[in-house]
Amino acid sequence: MLQIIETWIDKMAERRVRSAAQSSSRRSAVAKIGTMMVGGAVLPMLPFDRSGGEAHAGMPAIDDPMKCEYWRNCALDGFLCTCCGGSVTTCPPGAEASKVTWVGTCKNPKDGKDYLVSYNDCCGKVACGRCLCNFNERERPAYRMGVHNDINWCMADKQTMYHCTVSVIVGVA
Ligand code: ABN
């Protein structure tokens, strides 16, 4: 009987010692460091969304004049002047608004009204090359030039070089 009790006590002690050794051994410490190193190397590779710029973080694209999806741009085909040193309604320094324009109709999501928007090309500088948008709402084929938006409207001006496009509200539809 005494021997059985001794064996039982031995086994229990052995189990305790083994589990203590496992949680504090050099091997387990190395395993933990290894896990942390792999985690540190893999985490930066995960696909975080880094697209939000500081100035426009959190702003919905439909309200952001520097995005193609800005509501006034619904029928704009060209480079946004807001990305080229100008504003929604003014050409960048050194460029001049075209005399002839393409007019579209866009719905303002804030008040639900449809507005007539004049897309004036800004002329006299090389193509800006930033924020290219291509929306063609209510556009008609090129043989009806007045209702086609894939046109360089600077061609009627002295400075025929196209730089970018502004979106000026000219009325309520
Ligand atoms: N109206 C913008 C534009 C300019 C040049 C060529 C195509 C479109």
C-alpha cells in the first residue's frame, strides 16, 4: 500500500516539475521570441488601407473636390483643376478659362436638386496629368460636338493647349 502511495506522489511531482520546466525553459523562451519576430516581420506586410490623405481623411468622395466622384464632376472628362493648383471654379495660375464649354447636369446630394454645371477647360499650359476623370453622363456621340465632352474646348481660344477643367454652377435645371 505504501509503495502505491509513493508511486502516486512521484508521478504527481514529476508532472508538476515537467510543466514548470516547460513554461520557463530556455526552449520556450526562444519559441516566444521567435513568434514575436515572425509577427513583427509579417504585420507590416498585411494589407492596411493607407489611401486616406491627411487633408481629406474621412471626407466622402462625393463632397471632396479633389476626387472624380465629387458631385459636380458627374459629366466631367479631363484633369481636375483642384489637383493642379486651381480650385473648383478657378484655373491654376498661368491658365485661362475657355470661352466655349460643355454643360452637364448633376444632382447635389445635399439638397436633391439638379444643377447645370459648366465644364470650362483651362488653357495655355501643358496637360496637368493629375486626377484624370472620365464621366459621360448625358454625353452624346462626337458627331454632335456641342453635346460631346471629349473635346478640347481650348481650341476656340488663342491659347489652344489644354491644362485642366473646372466645374462652375451656372443654374438650376
Ligand atoms: N474637355 C477636356 C478635354 C480636353 C482635351 C481632350 C479631351 C477632353
